Amino acid sequence: MGRSFYLGTLLLLCCWGCSLQQKETSEVTVSPDALHHGMQQLTDVIVHDIFSPPVASRIYAYASIAAYEVLALHDSVYQPLAGQLNGLQPLPRPKLPVNHQVAAVDAFLLTGKALTFSDDKVEAYRQQWHQSLLEQGISEELLRQTLEYSQLASAHILAWAASDNYKQTRTYEKHTIASEDPGKWKPTPPAYMEAIEPHWFKIRPFVLDSCNQFMPPRPTLYSEAKESPFMQEVAEVYEVGKNLSKEQREIASFWDCNPYVMNVHGHVMFAAKKITPGGHWMGIAKIACQKENTSLTRTAQVYALTAVSVADGFISCWDEKYRSNLIRPETVINRHLDESWAPLLQTPPFPEYPSGHSVISTAASVMLTSLFGDNFAYIDSTEVRYGLPARSFSSFKQAADEAAISRLYGGIHYRPAITNGVVQGRAVGELAVQRIKTQRSALAESME
């Protein structure tokens, strides 16, 4: 991982010449590529550090908001998110001249650095970027003033992040396995990992009024009776898994996005690191921005709003996961149908209902559709760097629907978790679209 990480950093550094255009001897204009490269750097660190999907969504959100708030503060068109997101106060304004474009990207990197483990990797990247800025023509004095302001802006966002209850949840008790209840979640092979983030619903949402604002219907009642609705759902997962087409296997693998897959060979067990679901949708946001050749501020807007939708989707989804605490298909099938059966995808370590992919993919697709339109066709190459071929989509909705059904193909979700998760994610995304106003004229109209 270290060699590929280093080579990736060198590649991004080579692209900086294309990311900056010399304006004056003391000023530079930063292209959207600088933020795209920064986002890829953050994703690489998130993969390297093996953050869980909910935690990764939080990192993406705060870092992206930091960049957007700096840019919106200096823009006549875009409206800051302060006063619109729960608890976010306006950024302080700089007291000295700064390059606000440089400050925005630097605030993104500083915030991401503070929220990840491998802060040395982010800092090394950041220092190399600063050197590139000097080589492109920014004066040392202006860069110093700009970096002082980006540190101030990042500290403001991080102080807000510190009040979201994340730190407190690190000390809460682990999830208790209800061994006496056959319908409750049990750890799954091969690693039998403990349930991750059982207290995530206690994290402060960004837009939602509460974690349970959009509670889905109750999952199908657990029953071991062969003809019961629940066992019919189990049978569907089993039969689909045994008869997968080549296309269904490709779809399941494309949307796997499990950040810590355990591989077992004899007595040796090792992990394969992958991108998270939120990271995949941030990659889709990048692809959409590049296709439309969006400005730096517009790019920051897309990243911030996508990240907020995904983050609130995780909070909403995790609230129900640990309320229903439903057993995974793999456990039931091995116990009652076929003890040797294994799902195509490795079962993630948390309760089944609802499907996280269904919730967050739909939420992200609703937001991206509001930003780019209903029939935005694109080629999703996000997973190419992780060894999977690109796939084409005619809309964000089509992609989200495919991500949702992929969980049935993968053998890790019953159908109600998927269909009800889509409804839940749509509600989260539509609320974010309705409440967040990023253009000043739109905000003024909403207040009339």
C-alpha cells in the first residue's frame, strides 16, 4: 500500500501544473483539479486507515464543508451553509489579504488531516502543494497570510465537529450480542468481527431534525417456519445467490465497497482494503463535476452537499440497524438451509436492516440529481483504481438503484432492507435538497 500511495501522490503533484494558472507574480488562480486531487488524497488516506463507512462519511462531510464555506464567504453567488446546517456558525473573515481559493483547498486538507490517523501523509502532500504554489508565482507573504486563515477556518469547522458527540461515542459500551434471541444479529465469518458503530445514531445530524426522523417500516417478523414471510425472504437470497448471472456478479462486486474484507488462506488471514460506499459516491460527484467542467466553488458545493446527504443517510440508517438488530442471511441460511453456503460478498459486521447502500446511495443520488439534472449520463470509473472495470449509467437514480439491488446479488440483504432503504434514503436526500440553499437568490426567495 505504501508504494502505491507514494506513486499516487507523485502523480497528483505532476498534475498541479495544470491545476494553477499564474495570475500575477503574487497571485494564482486555483482550478477545480486542486480540490479533486485533495479529495483523492483524502480517500486514499481513509482507505489506508480502514475507517468504517459511517466514520468515513463524517470525515468527507466536515472536510468538504470547510472548503465550501471559505469559498462561499467570498462569492457573490453562493450562500454559506452556516445557519443552515445544525450548529454551524459563520466562519470568521480574514483580517489580512488572502487567496481564498488556496485557503479553501488548504482548509479541506487541514480538516481531513485532523480527522484521520495518517495525518503525516496528508501533511506531506499539503507541504508539497504549498511549494508548488510558490513555484507558480504566489508571494511568500500572501501564502503565509492565506495559510494562517485556512488554519483559522479549519479550526472553526473542527470546533463545530467536536460538538457532534463523536468523541463521546468512542467510550460507549460495545454492542451486546443477544445470544438467547435467534432472530438477532450474530457475528459472521470469516473474521466474526464485533458490530461497528452501534451508537452512530447518537451523532448530531447535519440537516435531519433527529436520527429517527425517517424511520422505515419494521422488518419482516423473524420466523423459522418454512412458509413464513421471513423464511421466504431468506429463500430468495439463497436461490439468487446460487444462480447469479455474470452481470449480477459484476454489479455486486462493483458496489461492494467493504473497507475491510478478510481473506483466509489456510491459517493465514489478511485484509484487502477497499473504498467505502460514501467514498464511491464522492468519486461519482467528482466525475460529474469534471464532465460539466464546474468552477472551483461549484465543485466545492457539489462535494459538500453530496457528503452531507451521505452522512445524514448513515445516521438515519444506523438508527434503525441497531433498533431492529436483525440477523444476516448468511447466518440463517447456514443454520437452516445449507451449512456450506457463502454469500458472493463478505457480510459486513453490523445488523442487516435496512441496507446502508440503499439508504446512502439513494440520498446521494437525489442530491446529485438536484445539482445536475434527471438524465445525467456518465461513466463511473471510481472503482478502476481498485481493480474493477468502469460501468455506464444514464442517471444517478439508475446507479443508486443498481447499488441497492447489488446487496441482494451479494447475498447480504433481504429484499425489504433494500426496498425500504431506498424509500428512507429518498426522504433523507429530499429533505437536504429542500432545506439547503446554496445560491443567495434562492435563499432570499425562501425567506420571503
